[in-house]
Amino acid sequence: MPLDIPQSASKDLLGNVLHLMQEMTPRDVNALRKLKEHNLVLLEVKITAVSASLGMTMDDLRLPSETQILTLLRGEKALFPGQWDRLTEGDILFLLINVRHEAYIRQVLTSPTPILLAE
């Protein structure tokens, strides 16, 4: 899989990317290709003290219908949808999303004043 790294990328970033690529199996690379073919990306978002989503339930968030919450990391535990009620500071969400919704979903989950999608 060709990798386009901007010339402005730091040596540390380049080192991290190369390390990650060395750890990937052919199966991992194939899975990423399949997601890309369908305009899907795996998104990781951390809930902070200033996130308006802090304390919200998944229903409160009004995420696009194509969004699939895969898991939530809370401390040492991986929780799945239905195993938590409200988002807390430090929660890390992993979502499978359509790439066209990425900016909106990041904004809803991390912004102090999100603009909610009117469906």
C-alpha cells in the first residue's frame, strides 16, 4: 500500500508510522483496504473535560445513522455498546464511520459547543 507522507512530517512521526507498518500483518492491511474501498474509516476519539459530549448517552449524541460504535475504553476496561450509560472524561471511543462524516463526528464528540446534525 503506497504511503504519502508530507515532507513537513517530523522524523518522530515518520518513525512511528514505519513502526506501525512493521507491526501490521497482511490481514491488517487487507482489512484497511476493504474499509477504504467502502469509504469507511476507524475513528478514535477521546472525551475530555471540555467535550460537550461529556455526560451524554449515545442517543443524546445524534450521530449519523451510518456510524457504528465498536467499543469504549474506560481505564483498563473495553466496554461495548450497552455496557455504559454516559460518557465520562478520559473515555476513548472507537467508531466505524463513513469518511464523509469524520469532521462532524469529531466535532460532536470533542467540541465544547457542537453543532448537531438536523436529520
